Amino acid sequence: MEGGIPEGHMVLVCGSAGTMKSTLAYYVLYHEILEGDYNGLYITLEQSKSNLLTHMEGMGMNSSAVEGRLDILDLSQMRREILTEGQDMWMDFLSHLIQLIQRVESCKLVVLDSLNALYSLVNFQNPRNELFLFFEKFRDLGTTTFFIAESVSDAITCGEYGLEDFMCDGIIRLTMRNQGEGFSRYIRCVKMRSSRLDTSFFPLLVTETGFKIIQK
């Protein structure tokens, strides 16, 4: 991409299980906050905060370096309670989530992990309208937001409903390919509004210092 991700964009980070979607999103959030003068929020609906931090520390991202500027909102327990009590709580949950984001001072970056976990809370009657309202609530926040979504690597669409692909401003797809007895990771920017980009797959290396994209 020429110029990176435009500020205020909503970006879908998709791929099959094990493609390091969460790690990549956290990596971007961590380094932008580390090098910038603003705050960010990572919302986890599946993995606990302690497990998330342990994994990221193992990837060389010291949480103390961004303490007070990168908040982790662990909603995994709340999600379990909603699933137990019933899906009528969905709208209250969404409204509460937006309010929590708004309370983070100088919040410019948000990661929601994941859309699939969020969708488990509700049976959409009209996905197009309901998802439109959902994404518009996030767009109104004015933050740069990364939505993590699990998808089949060779699927044409990235989002579970296919609508997310159109509603988000950008799509980053992660994939793995068999290479002999092992596999290699690849990254592709499918789209990014207001940016010129190469939509090819590029090798993605995981090193001791983080991610590295091998350019052609």
C-alpha cells in the first residue's frame, strides 16, 4: 500500500484458523501506539486477557512499554453470560460496547476479536440492515478499526455473511500454503479505499522481532 491504512478506515482482517490474524492486528496496534501519541483498545471476545498478553509477550511485545495507552477489554466472560441468558441482550451489549470505546481517552485505534464470536450472540433477521447499522456505529466513532474474522482460505468472500467485504473500507487476507513438508504464510491486501495497492499475495515471515513482508 502507498501511504498505509488511511485514518478512520474500518479494516477486515480475515483468514483461516492459525494464520495469526489476532497476532497481526495486535502487532499493528502495539507498534502504532508505541511510536505514536494516541491510545488504542483491543477487544477480545474469545481469548482471555491473560492468555492474550502471554502470547504477545512471547512475540516480543512487552505490555509494560504501552501500559496506560493500550487497553485490553476482555469480554469473554460477558459473552458466555449472554449466550446463557439469551440473545435478547444483543442490542444492550452492542450499545454498552460502543460506550466503553468512547470512554477510552484519545482512542484512535480499535481491534475487535472477533466478528465470528460477536455473531454467535445473535440470529440476524435481516443481516444487510442489521450489519449496516452495526458497522455504522463503529464508523461514527471515527477510529481506525480492525475487525478479525475467520474464513476459509480459498473463499471468495472474507466475512461470514459476505456483506462485511462491502461495508469495510479495507480487507487484509492471511493464508497458509503447503511447502513440502511444512507451510508458508502469505498476506494480501484485497482492497483499501483511498489507497493505491498491489493486490498480490506476499510472503509473510514471523521473526523474533515481529512480522516481515517479503516484497517482490
